[in-house]
Amino acid sequence: MNTLGQRIAYYRKKAGLTREELAEKCSVTPQAISKWENDISAPVDAKKRRAIKKAFRAAKRQWSGLEIISVHSDDGDVVSIIL
């Protein structure tokens, strides 16, 4: 999992969301989610990144200038991702 798109796809699936569900939560189209996950484009706007975090029920913290997000999945796992 090296790219932002790969991380978004992984954690979307880990959170048990479809592209359509994540798109709805982020106020974008499922095609936008597909482009993000395939690294064709990225959610550069802060509002979209906040929506992704909220969709993943994320709690964020700052570390060395990088955003680290703790994601709580439906099965109770807690994992961290850097956005």
C-alpha cells in the first residue's frame, strides 16, 4: 500500500463501505472515488479529506507534519493511515 489511492481503497473496504456509499458521504460521485483509488486524481481539497476521515469514523492527530488517522473498522480493528 504505497499510494494514497491504494490506502483509500484499502480503508474503504476495511470500513465495509462501497464506492457508492463513500461517494455519498463525501458528496462526490462513485466515479470520483474510483479515480482517487486508481490514482488518476486525488481528494486535494480539505473538505473532501475531512469527509473521508469522517466516513471512516476516523480520529486524526498530527505527527511530523503528516496526518495520521486511526481508523476503527466494523470488526473492531484499529489501524492507522497517513494522508
